[in-house]
Amino acid sequence: MRKTAVYKNPLFLAHQTGREHLESAERLHEIYRELEKAEVAEKLFFPVFPAATAAMIKLNHTPELVREVAATAALPASYLDADTRTSKHSYQAALLAAGAVIDGIKRLASSEIDNAFCLVRPPGHHAERNRAMGFCLFNNIAVGARWAIKNLGLERILIVDWDLHHGNGTQRSFYRNDKVLYCSTHQYPFYPGSGTLLESGEGKGAGYTVNVPLIGGQGDEEYARIFNELYVPLARSFRPQLILVSCGFDILGGDPMGAMQVSAAGVAYMTQVLLELAEECCQGKLLLTLEGGYDFDNIRNGTLAVLTELHGAPLSAAYPVYLTPHNINRFRSTRTESASLDQTLNWIKNWWNI
């Protein structure tokens, strides 16, 4: 079995946005309770980890944004934009969320762990260099990638973003950078309005941004095709030294924010594909961090599906085994008929010469 690190902390629950806010602490409460069950906890590793420093955050964000978010600690509640609410603990939670990603990358680099899942709040992939937005204060995954490039000397990092929404902040962080290959599947047109096929990077980063905009309604087989036909060959060509994932469970069917129909089994398959790529390309170095997902059952089931694959065995007899050999073979050979997806994939394959 693999040594899977799970990053959790009560401070992530102290980032209060209000019970009516979609991105509430309730998103993590139930899964935290599941992970505290003895039969589950004994199979996982729960590191003690430090918060990121302001200097680490500034690897990807302006000093002005850091000061703006820090100032919210003096207020019981404030808004950085119409959707992005903070409380007096939000700044520290945001530092700790970025710190979780950095700590996970450090432990992967030293081979202390095999893989990791950062179950953190606030999320990050919408946060831009100088702007908090879309429930996100700092871009956790971009800060982690910047830290790895600077401190570990990494030259090839793959970021896969399967959240329902396009990760505009992550894309812009590396749009002119050839050290990060950013691949995003997302519902389009939808918030935040970016992520078209033609957005593919500029300058040294030309060709290092791969967007797969989807109209909505896609499920397991469509996502399996995207991973099988597009992400696998791209990753094999790129040969990443580290794979990072912006994991959003808002792609699961029934999420109140979107129209995708992925199941827990589909999320498990995507995780398995990335595990295999990580083993092939970078000694298994794979880290996921939580982004969106606003149906509590979906977050629980999706998280357990991902962790089961990362660990390599069921965490509890109470949880269903999501990936049987039959499911794996079905996902690998899927050829769902979809004119719009065919057109999108063919365009991308031609553009990247796959």
C-alpha cells in the first residue's frame, strides 16, 4: 500500500463565510469526521505542517494582495469581491492552505510520502496575481508550483485542473512559462468566462496551456476519453517531474453549481490515470488539492474515491470499491459518441500534433 498524506486542520473550518455561502466550512465537516474513524485514520498519514510565509505567497502574488488579505484578520467579516467573503481567521487559513501544498511537495521530493491530498479551505485556483476572487484568496497550487521551481529546481510541472470552473488564476500564473503544463477541463461558457480553446499560452509558454471547454452534461466516459486521448500523450511527451491536481468535486452529478454528470467511479479513474502517469514519469510524485464542490455527499464520496486510489486499497469495508478491473477496462476503451467532444478533441490533437 502507498503512504498517502492527508492534509487537514481545524483552522480550515475556522475560515467562516456564513452558512448560506456555497463555500462554507460544512464542505469539510463530514469528510473530516470520516477520516477520524480509527479504521480509516490508521491507513493514512496526517502530517503536522507549517503555514506558508508571506514571502512564499509573494512568489505568485503581489505584496498589495497579501496586505489586502492580511487586513481582513482585523474584521469579523468582509468581502474581497461579491463572492469572496472572509472572517478574522481567513488570512491564517489561507496561509496554512498554501503551506499544506508546499509541505506536501517537500515530502514528495524527499520520498517521505508516496502521494498527498490537501483537504484545505479556502480554495485557490481563481486567485490571480493581484486579485482574490471566486471564493479564493491565494492560489494554493500556483504558490506550490512556484515554490518547487525556485527551491527544488523543477523544470517540468504538470497541473491538471478538473474543477467545474476554469482556473483562470492558475492559467495566468504560468501563461508565459514553459516550466508548467496547465491542462483544464471545465464547463464553458461559465464562471469566470475564461478557458477557450484558443487560450494556449504566450511567449515561452506558447503551447503549455491546454483548455478543454465543455458545454455541460458530460460524465465518466467523456472525461475518460479526455484523459486517455489527450492528457496521457501530452504528459508522456512533457515528462513532468511533479504532477499537481486542482480537484473539484463540482463535476459530480447533482452539484448545485454545474451540469456535469461525473460519478465517484469516474473521479477514481482519473486519479488512477494520474497515478500511473506519475509512476511512469516522476517516481509517483502526485499531489491533489481541494478546489470546488458544493454537494456534501459528493465531496464525501469523491474524497473517499480519490483516497482509495491514492492508498491503493479500500479504506474501510463500509466504502464501496469504486474501481473494479471491469470498470478500468471500460474506461480505457471508451469511445462515447459525442460530436461536440469529437470536434474539441480533434482540434486540440491537431494543434498539439498528438
